[in-house]
Amino acid sequence: MGLMKNNKVKDYRCKKKLSYKERVIIERYLKDNLSKTEIAKKLRRDYSTIKREIKRNWYRDRRWHWVYKVNIAQIKTIKRRIKANRKHTKLFTREWRNFVEKIKEVMKKEWWSISASIGRYEYEKKKKAKIAVSTMYNYARKYDKELEKLLLHKSWWYKKWDYKYWKNSKLLELESIENREEIINNRERKWDYEVDLIVSKKSKSVILNIIERKSRNILTKRLPNKEKLTVKEAIRELLKWKEVYSITTDNGTEFTDLIDICEELWIKWYRCHPYSSWEKWSVEVHNRYIRRYIPKWADINDYTDEELKKITNKINRLPRKIHWYRTPEEIFYEKTIKYF
């Protein structure tokens, strides 16, 4: 019985569109008053395809009767196909091609995403782009392989681990993020910072990432290890000639010696809740930006300080939707740069 069923399934023409000849046969059988199931068996088609074909393409004649005719059915199907592919037809014109090539050049040079480059074009030219971001992504994945290679968006999957709750006595003495001022939460002023470390799997070396909350401008430094003294001295070096009102960190032991800096410079230090990195999400997002250039499997020691500087400059020159596609560098230093 199983073999018979498989043979019957093979007889049916699956995943193939109805041809003009088949529509002629459907019209003839409908005139002979045959049912849809009988037509499906004779054409070796599924019942649902015949039902859908008749429902979509029949029309009312002069006598107000429902009628199915071949020529009208064929015209309706062709119109539907043209309408479905109309989204990407404009992209093949010369004008649209030039616009796509401009965006490609910027993406290659600055290592931006499609949304950032289109948004920056709109900000500089002060007019709407000729293409939406979603259609540009669809075009890249369907038609343009060169543009598809430049895409930065990837879906990452993280495994959840069960950790034991651990308390750090020094950090628990600090103010919680719940007591943080509204000026800091609303990002109304400059010089409020968030700090985090990017760890390497293959070595002990780490990258210190410090972000200014209002402008999203980052400062980075490569460290040989994540001991308290090295982290403390690196933060002091990066924030030496800058006004600092507050620092927000997680509950890591590497940040325990920052109490001395905060007492010296009258800085307020806030800690996040345990295992809730989303409370300092702006640093976490920028850690992901750095991971575009330095992936997790890579060794941080393989990258020089000059290369890390170039990466930070590229990230600081990336247009942000939240800033109306202005760069963090432009907002922090209050200047304008032209890319188009």
C-alpha cells in the first residue's frame, strides 16, 4: 500500500505553474459540468490548485453569470506576476544603479551597514533616498552578490549557562544603578561614561572599552591582562584630561580599585545589578561593533595598537539612526564631515 501511495504522489505535477494548454482543458471540462475533483484527477493536479485557479480568474459575463475563460485567465496571471516583481524593476535602471554604486563605495571605504549609509545620504543631501532599506537588503541577497558580501548583519546564537550567585563585598558598597540621576539616564549632558572589557579566548589579553553616553563616542585600549591595577591605570590614562561626572560598570572584580580614582576626582560610580548587562546596553552594543573586526575566535594579541585605533575611528565615524545619521565624532567634537 505504501508503494502505491508513493507512485500516486509521483504522478501529480507538484510545484509547477499551470500552462496555457491546461487552462484550455479546464475551460472545456467546466463547460461539460465536471466537478473540481474530477478536473484535478484528469489533469493530475492537486484539488487546491484547480480551486485557486478558478477562484482567481473567473469573472461575470453580460448575463451576470460566473464564467471561466482562457484568455482572461492568462492575462490576469501575467499581471499578477508583473505586480509581484515590480519592487525590484526600478533597481535595474541606470539612475538607480548609480545610487547603488555610490552606497557600495561608502560601504567598502567606511565599513558601514546599508541602513547607516542610506541614512547618512539622506542627512547630507537633505532629501529622501530613491530606495528603502528593506528593498536594498532584498536586492543584495537576490541579485547583487558583491553587495551581499559587504553586509554586516548576522544572526548570532548564544548558549545559556547556569552560574552560581557570587557577591563582591567592595562593589556592593557602591551606589546601585537604581539611584542614578535622571540627567544621566536621559543622556542630557556629556561626560557620563560606561566601562566594559572584551575578553579573548586564546590569551589573557583584553580590550578596555569606554563609551560616552550622550554622543556614543568610544575610547579603547589593549591590555595584557584584566587585573585590578592594569585596568585602573588604563582608565586613568584614557580619562586623564577629560571631565568625568559618572562611571557605570558591572560587578566584575577587575573594577574594584576604581574607588580610589572616584574619590580623587570626585566621580560618581554606579554598578549594575548582577547578571543584567542590558542595564549598560550602549557599551554592549559597541562591543558587538568591535567584534565585527575582531571576532571571538581571534586572538587580541595579533592586533596592534594602531589597528585598534583605526577600528575605533571607524566605529566613531559610523552614522547612527538615533542621532539622525550624524556620527558620534561629529556630536562629541561638534563638527561636520562630508561623505557624499
